[in-house]
Amino acid sequence: MERGREKGSERFPRRGLRAWGPVGALVLGLAAMLTAQLATPAGATGSFETGVTAKTLPSSLRRDGWRIFEVPGKATAEFTQNQPNLIEIRADKAVAFLYRAVDGGAAAKDRLTWRWRLDEAVPPTDLSQAPGDDRSLAVHLVFPMDISGFSFWSRVGMAMTRMVAPPMAGKVLTYVWGGEQPTGSMLANPFFESRGKIIVLRNGTAPLGEWLNEEIDFAADYRKAFGEDPPTPTYIAISADSDDTGSRSAGAIADLAFEN
């Protein structure tokens, strides 16, 4: 991945439209839509979802409100659901993000729980550097942010992110299974350092083929990451990423739930 684009998650702009190439040209062609997006309150999302497709997303996941973000020019990781509340993820030299909006019931909750299993892992990578920052599995929480003080082009960039990649339009906490950093590390996301943090829950030493339980206090993590109380998260996403290392990963995530 080239630096300056969010891979999550997630190949998104850091400075204006220069990092977007063809996508930037598309956005310029949609000036009217961008104008409307700039007027949208912080944290809200538009209805135009370019780059978001359903060609590889099973109907069972769509019924549960999940959508997929496919990274242009990259093979797409596969998400399947053969039983309720359990999603299997495979990435063969691929990357993708499965996301859905967080419902209002999470407003008074500050913890997130799930269990996950990894059957095949990508090689350990340096998660602080891009390109090359593959990870076998990740859970992302996205929070709204106030962009009223941003420059015009930064606001355009964020509006474009809302349109092209809704699950990354805000501040992002990414909980990772993978990487070479020690468990518990909190790192700046190399693609958007000021608004993204990576937290290593499991690294390359974690056992394969076993279900492991997670319980995270995302409110505390948000305060540590950004120095302020968290707003209600707007999106939750899961991802797998093996394209930089040309490797494969396979695993599953189950029972994602917000708790008090």
C-alpha cells in the first residue's frame, strides 16, 4: 500500500485529493454531492456509497445490516455466515472491510465483547509502517469527529471519505490480531496518524485454531488515544488484510456485542 491512503479500517486521504488518483477525479465529477456532504453534520453519512458493492457479500450478512468496502485495485477478502452471529473471514492476497452502522442502543455502553479464532495467519508485520502492515483479523470502531475547523481541502477529503468509505469517516480505534508489536501496544495508524490508533490484542504468538474471548473498554481506550471523552460510535467493522505480504489468513469472529 502506498503511504497516505487508508487501508482500512482502513487508502484514504491525508492531504486533499492528491492521494486519491482516479477516486479524486470521480469526486471532482460529483461536486454537487460533495457540496451536500460538506453541509452534513459531523458523524453523519450520506447515501451515496461509491466503492461499496454487494457482489461478494452473502444475503444473510446484508439482512443483518452488514455492507462491504472493497479496496479498488485489490483482491477482496471473503466474508461468509453459515450460522447466526458468526462470520468467517478469508483473505488470499486480499483485503476488505465488512461494516455496519451502530444502533442507538450502544449510546449508553462503553464496552465491546466478542470471540475470535484464527486458523491461518499472515506473517508478523510492523503495524506502525506502511506499506507492509498486514494483519490477520481486526475489529474497528469508528467515531464521529468535528471537522468544522478543518481547511477547505481537508473538509473535502473527509466528505469524500464519508462517500467512498463510510466506515472510516471519523476517528478510528482498530483492535488487531496480528503484527510483531507486543500485546497491549497502542500505535498511531500509519495512514491517518492524528485520528486513528491501532491496539494489539493478539500478536503472532497467539495460538491458532482456538476460540479466544475479548472484552474491551473502548471508552477508556478512546480517552487514552485522543485525550477526550468518546462520542457514540457510528460504525463497527471487521477486516482481514494479506495483500502486502502476498499471504493468506483464515479465521472467524463471533458474538460481537456492546455491553455496559
